[in-house]
Amino acid sequence: MKDLQVLRAEIDQLDEQLWEIIGKRADVVRQVGEWKHLHGEQVVQPERWQQVIEHCLAQGKQYGLSEELIREVMEALHKESVRVES
């Protein structure tokens, strides 16, 4: 078994990667927002949101994550995406 400090260092590295990915996601969301504004599309598109959440639920379950966690994370990301796109 690994030492606790080593395990915590691994978690810290993964957290850093997670924030980097979320930041990259936000950059793409900004581009989506610009595209939507240029083409007169609504920021919130319920059909797309449903597709995203279903896809993420399926993916997250493959990693043994609870539906509650997946929904909470995706809802937080969606809320931020709407803010960024608006």
C-alpha cells in the first residue's frame, strides 16, 4: 500500500488536471456562446442538455460513480456554461 502522503500527492495532481480540463471546457463553451449569438440560437437548449446528461450518466457509471455525483457535477458545469454563454 502506498504512503498516505503519496496518495494525497496523487489526488492533488488529479485535481490540478481536473481544473485544467474544466478551464479548457470553459474556453470551448465561450466559443459555443459566440456561435449561438451570431446565429441567433438560444443559450439553453433542453434537448442538448438531455443528451449531455444521459451521455455523462452512462460514462460516469462505467467508472463506478453515483448518479447523484454525476448529476451534481454536470448541473454545476451546466450552470457555469449558461453564465459564460450569456
